[in-house]
Amino acid sequence: MTFLLTLLAAIFVLGPLIALHEWGHYIVARLCGVKVLTYSIGFGPKLFGWTSKKSGIDYRISALPLGGYVKMLDEREGEVAADEQHLAFNRQHPLKKIAIVAAGPIMNFVIAIALFWVLFMTPSEQLATKIGQVLPDTPAAMAQLPVGDKIVAIDGHEVQTWEGINYRLAGRMGETDNVSVTLQSDAEGNNATKTYQAPIKEFMQGDAQGKDALSSFGMIPWQPNIAPIVGDLTPDGAASRQGLQVGDRITAINGEEISDWISATRIIRDSPEALLSFTVLRDGKSVQLSIMPQGKKDNLGNDYGQIGAMVAQSEIVIPDAYKTTVVYGPGESLVKSFEKTEQLAVMTVSSMGKMLSGMIGLENLSGPITIAKVAKQSFDISWQMVLSTAALISLSLAVLNLLPIPVLDGGHIVYYVIELIRGKPLSEGVQMVGLNIGLLLLAGFMVLAIGNDISRLF
């Protein structure tokens, strides 16, 4: 059942993005006077569809849902009647060819901007960007960032939400340098700002691989102070097997003092298959326990530890000082949607460059299985998360398709730019060599990405 829901979620999110990408190619081709033969969602054998009586275009859904294509009249793919040669793609001016090929990725950019625009216009109550906690032995701790101050900028870029902070920090993945954090303190009522330099080394790599950017950096939003008292235990969990009891209060883990439940769970999650020394208070007496968290994998394949202990339920009240309502008008939302699209596009390209240079590992590359799981996870959270996931995937499709690799749209654009400069196209032999190289590269990336997906399952 889970597999079916994941598949349906992937189809629901990816299907429209692929359809609109191909529609971009399709509509610009028709506007440029090129005859379209087939508009297909998916590759391979035709499952169902129809042929337009007016245009003769074959609209179809095909068996392999890994993309789509628009087939146009082209003398390189078969004979073209003399009275239709002016409708063939290969006969068009290079600028028309570039417009047709670029229309697909541009459509994906437009989709991302539109979805971000809707999200920015949706009022939301969020946690204020005040630092709730600074984790020890992290860049934030080394920079001595004060708890309670409000984060207003990262590396000189204004931030208004924790999501924005997370993206700015994630953009520094793999780097060794300083991160500039500008804080605003209202302790004296003057809203004075101060910029701190936090040193990072191979950020989010090594032991921090798989952790989120905020935890790796060490500055955490406000979190409720829940007493670290065990409220329930799973019968087959590591905690139950190693002697932890309901009512025990965890006071230390590996010698680190524990004052709240979230601090305890953070250490446990970060220590899969590692033996931890627990100090608990039971009936007024201190008891020592050794517990090894069981290694688990989350929906994205990241390892985490779990001992099977739950906290007693308690009411959570967020202080007013740590709450804020984020809302933007249509104009400001549109500006912010363009800014966010640009930021994430640059971050995507930068991450690819870091992978190629070895600054970050190739294990960060994800494929269709991970995308499907993320899509399913977004449906479990909210409609806003579904739109956000769709926007991010659409943006990734746009950037990936514009890479200058033959087979992809970006590679074709390179060919047509060369044709524009030379006044004639490259020879078919040269183009075929490039296409074969592109196919090999693309196949290699797909094998690696799917391999990473599979490794995250086990």
C-alpha cells in the first residue's frame, strides 16, 4: 500500500511538471511554424491517447514515466514531402530552434516562480528567527552566537524565516571558510545588529553527513522545554531491553548533562549503533545504563538512532516572543519568488560543481526513488509542502535540462548557438558523436543516482 501511495504521489507531482515542460516545447514549436507529429508524456510503447483530426498530432501517454517528448517534422528522421519542408524543424532559423528547445526549461522556471508566489502570498505563523539553542562543538558555538538574538542575515543576505536560513547554510555545503551571521539584539530596546564570523570546515560532510544544515551549523530555533522523563517504552526497543523504565528521568548521556527531552533525542538520533552511557534518576537514586540505539533510515535514506522510548505527553505553549506571522502582498511575493528561484538555481549549479570537484560526495545525488519518497512525504505534511516540493523539482528539472550536455536541452542549445555563429549546422557525424557521449554521461548519472536511492533503502 505504501508503495502504491508513493507511486501515486510521484505521478501527481511529476506528471504535471513533465507535461508542462513538454508543452513549452510544443507550443513554441507551433508558434514558430514547425509541424508537431507527437506529444507524449512518458517514453516507450503507447498506453493510450488520441490523434487530432484537425492537426494530425498524436497525443499519447506512454509506458515509461521518466519524462516525455515532442516529436517534430524533421528531414534527419525521415523523408519530408516537398510542400512540407518549410515546416520541418531542421529547416528553421537557429534562433527559432533555440527558442523551441529552451521553452521546456523556461516553462519549468515559470512553474517554480508561480508556485513560490502562491506560497509567499499564503499567511503563515512561524517561529521567529531567534536563536533558541546553540549546540556545543559547532560553528555557532565557536562564534559564540548568543541565544535569544534574532538572525536577520546570512552572508549578507536578508533572511526572515528558518527555511531561508536553512537554504543559505545548505548553499555552503562542503566549504571550508567563515559564515557571516548578522544578529539583532533587542535586549536594550535599540534593535542593534552585530555580525559574527562562524568558521566551517567541510561543512555538512564527514560526521555531519546526512544532518540538516541548522543542526550541522549548531543554531536551533526555539524548542519546548520538555522534561526528559520516560513516558512509555516499546517492548522490543533497545531502551526496554537494556533496563530503562517508565518514569526514569534522563540526567546525562555520555557525561553530557541533559535538561530536556529534545537534547536527549538529538544525541540518540545522531548515534546509531553506538553504545551510549545513560545516567537516569529512578526513585531518587542515580542509575547507570548502557544503551545502543538501533540504526534506522529515514525517508531520505539518512541513518539515525532509535531506542524505543517515548516522552510523557505535555502541553506545549510557544512564547509570543518566539512567534511571528509571515505575510506578503502580491507584488512583494512575486519579487521574493523570483529571488528564491534565482537563489536555489545558483545553489543547484554550485552543488553540481562541488560534486564534480570532490568538495561534496556523489552520494548526495538523488534519483527517481528519492524524488518519489519526498513527494509522498510532502502529502503527509500539508498542501503547502506539496507545492513547495513541486516547485523545487520543477526548478531542478529546469537547471538539469539546461546543462550543456548533448541529449539534454542545454546540449542542443549549444549546437544551435554554434550554428548561429558559423552560419551552418555542425555535421551530423559530429552531432552524433556528441549525442552518444551525452547518452553515456546521462546513463552514468542515472545509474549512480538510482544506486544512491537503493543504498538509502538498506
